[in-house]
Amino acid sequence: MRRNIFIILLAVGLIFLAGTNPAATAERTPGLDVKIGQMVMVGFRGLAVSDDHPVARDIRERHIGGVILFDYDVPTRTYGRNIASAKQTRALTASLRRLASISLFIAVDQEGGKVSRLKEKQGFPPTVSQKQLGAAGDLKKTELQAETTAKTLAGLGINVNFVPVVDLDINPGNPVIGKLERSFSPDPAVVTRHAMAVIEAHRRYGILTAPKHFPGHGSAGGDTHEGFVDVTDQWTPVELEPFRILIRQGMADMVMTAHIFNGKLDPAWPSTLSRKTLAGILRQEMGFDGVVISDDMQMKAISARFGLESAIKQSILAGVDILIFANNSVYEEDIAARASATIRSLVEKGEIPRERIDASYRRIMKLKDRLKK
């Protein structure tokens, strides 16, 4: 009798497993492809996403871990890429979440001022730049803007904001930091205080943040979107201070890398690809064990000097957990598939240890556990 009951229960269990959603099973017992997919974040075109949209297939079949939204499409020089209104953006993010079997990072760069994907003309709250906030010297004002931003993002279904910029405003002529008023101040103490206010406000609404650009982009004289940028002669260790303090205070959900070359830290590799910079300084010296996310890997500082395989291999070995392919300097519809296949090939060839993928997956999933469902 007991043997018959056991057989019946076993049969029921097998039937149940056979009918289980494969995506849900993958989430519980993830294979290599799932773990690799979680390490990839991509940009895409479209104000809406249908089931046969390329990014829908990337989410559903390749298990990509995140997407990044833009209002402006740089290659075509047109607005209306992903963000046109609050109603449309809410519908877009809802459709993206429905596609995912694992919580999806839905990210944006909503810094304020000139770097704002949610613009006032689209019906979103007005903003001022980080430089204006720093110059005002009023932490309450910084907190209020950040709180308005975070509340807006939460209402839109966006759960990651790539803020704050903690680069120091050392070179006012810097085309991508100083001239765009993205830095709070040249003073690391001022930068850190305002950065903390921004992060705390976002956390109240469940929005993850990513202090950027490690190990400091403020002293640069060039733009890594356009090509190789060497800060060796300008950079000083003081640029590390905001990162160091935020990490010590437990305020860094992620840290975003810079693509700058800094010979003082690594004579061979730019920071995103530098094991000395990421594994050495960020991980070991500063003790950061959270998610390291790259700046856009399609920016020319990386893409013009390194092949896709070389860039992916070096960045992962250096310590990057999530690779961003924003698809907004060039547009490569198949980049998620190519990046995922490249990582798998590198693992199969033994050039990236399986344990390295496992470590990134653990960090990513630990962070995703904090997302509001």
C-alpha cells in the first residue's frame, strides 16, 4: 500500500514538473545562459514593445538582465525613441516587465539639467543641473529635486537611475562633465554630501542608483563617447574620495565605470577593462562587493580600440558585472545575442572562469531582491 502511494506521488510530481513554466524553472535553477543574460543591459528603439520586438526576444529568450531608456535617438537625431509621455512610458515599462521571468532592471539617466531623459516639454517635472544644485549649497533643495525625480520614476515603472555623478568638477572645459554641468563641485566633500542626499531620496521610492564614473572623469579633457581619453597627467587620488565614502557608508547600490585611460592606475588598460582599477582599487582596497556596471560599451573609447570579444573578456575579468550596450551611439539590433554568445564562448574556452560568471550573477540577484515588486 505504501509503495503504491509513493508511486502515485512520484507520478504526480513528474506531471507537475513537466507542466512547469520553463522560464520559472530557469529562475529557480539557472543555467549558464540565464546567468550570462543577467550580465547584459541593452538599449532599443520603440515607444511600445510587441511580443515579436527584438528586445522582447532578448528578454524572453536570452534572459537579459536590464534595459536602458532614452528620449532621443542619437544615430537618427530624432526624439521619441522610448519616452514621449508619462502614460506611454508606464505602458512600455509594464510590457517589458511582463516579458521577464526574472525581475528586470529598467534604467534611465535622469541626472537633471542637460542630462534629462524626462523633459518638461513631455509633461515631466522641471530640473536643474547638479552643478546648479551644488552651487546653491542647499542640501534640502537637492533632496527635493531627487525626491521628485524618484517619485516620478517609480510611477513610470523605472527602477534604476544612473545617478549621482560624483566626478569632481576639476576641469570646467571637460566636454562631457564640466561643460554639461554634471558635477556638483570640485570639492569632494560637497560632492559627497549632495550625492548622499540624492541616493537617500531615491531609496525612499525603491529606486536603485549608481554613483559614476569610477575612478573619476572630472579632470578629463576629452569625451569617451568620441574616442580615447587619457587622464594620466590630470587625475589625482582625491577623485576617488566620493566613491570611497559612499561605499564605506553603504550608499552605493552599483558603481558605474569610466572608460578613461589612467596610466597612474593601470599602464595598459582603460578603467572599465582594468583589473588593477576595478578588482584592485574598487573591490579590494575600497571593499565594494556590490554590482559594478560599465558605461556604454559601444562608446568609441572602447569600441574603436578593442574588438567585442576583447572588450567583453577584459571587462569581466576586471570585475564588471553588467555590461551596458546602450545602442545609442550606434544601433546594433543583435548586440544582446552577440554579447551573450561571446561570453558563453569565452567561458567554454576557459578564458573566463565559470566561477566569475557565478559571482556576477549572485551580486545581480542580491541587488534585484531589493526591487519593489
